[in-house]
Amino acid sequence: MQWKKEREQIVRAAKKIYRKGLVTGYSGNISTRLNEKLIAITPKSKSYSKLKASDIVIIDFDGNLVEGSNEPSSERMLHIEIYKNRKDVNAIIHTHSTFACTIAALNFSLPLILDEQIEILGGEIGVTKYAPSGTKELAEETVKTLAQKKAVLLSKHGAVGVGSTIEEAFLVCELLEKLCKIYVFMRSIGQ
């Protein structure tokens, strides 16, 4: 199997976000840039608790399946558009975590609430205009709202964290969820 190490990294990250409650069921997706032509990405409709390296598929930058027997994630265009527009990004994690989804469902941006948000995420985190899942429109809105930040909220959908590595993208997603939780608590007490 080609790209075994990269596929195994995605599986480890998938199991980690599943254990941490950043995704449930078949929600979310993870990818890594392999080179300027190829991406490794999680398949559509596979439980992260049972995911194997052989389940990870390889696609090109047009979204075509290059290697693997599973259908690529329905959000592959979102990943592709981010990689095309951000040469510094080599890993993307899309989550459906509770507090990020709460803020995204309300169409709120995440204001600057803690110092670490500046250093790790790049400051205030915007929310996209609503676009249906899996569409080119969602991919374009995501790229526009993400800009040069490390995270973005997807209106009525979830969140995306990016990084130069899968480990960095995971850290971004974990911090984003923590900050969203704090923000929900702040709003609940009138701040």
C-alpha cells in the first residue's frame, strides 16, 4: 500500500477526534496533502472507531479517486480548495463538535476571548455564510472566511482546523472547541 505512513497518521487522528468527542458517527473528515497533485482523505460513511489505513483514499486536486476502494469524503472539495489557496496548509480536520456546532448554528463568529487564540488560531474566528454540505459554494465560502487563520466555523454545520501537520490541525480543533465552550458559557451568564 502506497502512502502507508500518511494513511496511518490520518487513522490515528480520526480515532483521537472520535475519542475526544469532536465527531460522532460518520461526521467530519480528515486529509493530508501528499504532494502538489495528491491528497489522502477519509472515506465517506465510515465510522472512525473502526477505520483502518486501507480505508483511507487518495484523490487528485480535481476530486478524482486515484487509489482506494472507498468513496472519498463528501467534503473533498472543501479540502481541495483550502489546499489550492493555502500553500502553508498540509493537513485539514473538519469536526462536528458540540460547542463549535452551537456557535456555527447561531451564525456567530468567535470573538477574541483568550490570548492563546491569537497565537494558535490567528485571532477572531469567522463563520461562513450558509452553504449546503459538500458543495463548491461551501468550499469557496470556507476559503474566503478562513483567509490566513487556522480555523473557521461553518454556518449550521461544524468547524474546520488547518495546520502544517495533522498534529497541529488537531491542536487547532481541540483549542477551538475549548474556546467555543467558554464563549457559550460567557453568553449564558450575559457576557
